[in-house]
Amino acid sequence: MDVIILAGGLSHERDVSVRSGRRVAEELRDRGLKVLVQDVDTSLIPTLRQHPDAVVWPLLHGATGEDGSLQALLELANVKYVGTRSKEARVAWVKPVAKAVYARDGIATPDYVTLPQSLFREVGAEQVLDVMESRFGLPLVVKPARGGSALGVSLVHEREQLARAMVHCFAYGDNAMVERAVNGVEVAVSVIGTGDDARALAPVEIVCDGPYDYDARYNPGRVEYFTPARLSPQHTEAVTEAALAVHRRMGLRDLSRTDIIVDSDGVAQVLDVNIAPGLTETSLLPQAAVAGGEDLGALYESIVSAAAGA
């Protein structure tokens, strides 16, 4: 079986994508598969035409790889590929839209609002910030409405920090999502498979010396992980069911990772879902798989095989 891994791209997360692509390629080659790592550039379509029977695994992070546009191109080219299809990817990519789906289906998620940068200019930034603080209280989480790897995300504990957090957020997009911060145990639950055959890997607990930001995620030393998470059986079941519900109800395929906080009342609050989770040496999905006794090469080969047969 030939596999073409798409890694790189031009987003802020290019380095993570390249590292993910390299790791997956090594695992698949060790399983005897023929693997080509390909950037997304002008040589992409000629490469796809040269390998019409190959399975494509998009490992791009950020807009091009996760907003449905690359998936739509692969569908136009009539190639088999790993991961969520374009229509569902578009919904998952826009955080406020995805949260609306969670709420509609009874999946708990922190209260939030999404506002464009233009509205702050038109109405007056300080007045808008005052209203947000009055509505949600502090602390707050400010994040771009689109994006991944915690780029542009800030945790705000004091009113004086809020304006700076908004400026930081708007450096990564024109729309900001502000949500009530939830205190509790933060976990990531990865899901493998599609539909009724989907299964959850062990929850990974994340303990960070500060915000779980881009630097903490991809540079070892700032974060301690516990796999499986130090949760009661009841709470483990709650986060597992929440991740499976997100994966299935949003129509995701092959693999995803859902970020969750178990709050002080024991409720699994869904923060975000990622249809192209990182697969670097410090990423959460590989950690969960290895802790569960799975062979990464065999797991990745099974994902490719499922896509080949879809």
C-alpha cells in the first residue's frame, strides 16, 4: 500500500505538522508500507496523479489542513484519504459553531460569546470588555474563533489583562471567542474509528506550570502528563462518553481528539475538538495509545487501511 502524508503548509503550525508527518512516516515505514511525505504546494496535484491508488493522510494543522478546504480538494481529485470529510471539517474548525452543536446535542460546554474585531472599534473596546466581564465574571479564556495548538489563547484572571488578551487573540484572526474559564481536571481524549465502530483511548491528564499554550504543548518540560488520567471510574466514563459523543454526532472519521475539563461538580465540559490532532513525540494521541499497550505502527496502519476501504 502506498501512503502519501501531507505535512507542512503555510500556517503558524507548520513546524508541528512537519514533526507529525515525520513521526507517522517512520512508524508506517517500519510496518513495510511505502510512504511519501509531501508538502502542500504546486507539486501536490501532479503527485496525486502519479499515485492514483495511494491513500493520503493529511497531517496539516491550521486553516488549510483543518477547515475543510484541503479535504474538498482531495474529494475533487477522487482520492482516498484519512480523516474527517470536508463538510464536517468546516463545522469542527469554527469553534463557536462546534460549540453550538455540542449544546444542541446536550453535551456540556462552557458559556461563551463570539465577537468580531470590528465591533470593538465601532462600539468601544472598553465598554464591550466591561459587558463581557459583567456577564461571565473572571477568569476568562480568550481564543481565536478558528485555529489550533492554543495559538492566540490567553487565560485572563484580572480585568487589566483582558485588553491585552484581545489584542493577542486578534493577531490570529478577526473573530474572538471569549468563554467562562472552568476550574477542574483537564484531560484530552482521543478517538479512533468512525461511527459505531469508534473507540476512545485512555484519557490523558494535563498538568501544566502555567497556561497550556503552544510552547507547553510542543516543548518538553513544562507539562506533566498522567495516562490514564487520575480520575474516578465515574469521571473516566463521563469524559470517554463525551469524546465519543462529539466524534459521532459531528460525523468525524478515523481519528480526533477532544479537550475536556472535569469541573468541580464532576461535569465533563467540552472545550474543543481537533480533527487533525498532533502526532509528534509529545502529542497526546500517541501518548494515550502507547500507555494503553498499543503499537503505534500497527495503529497507524489500521487507520490507513480503514481509509483505503472507505
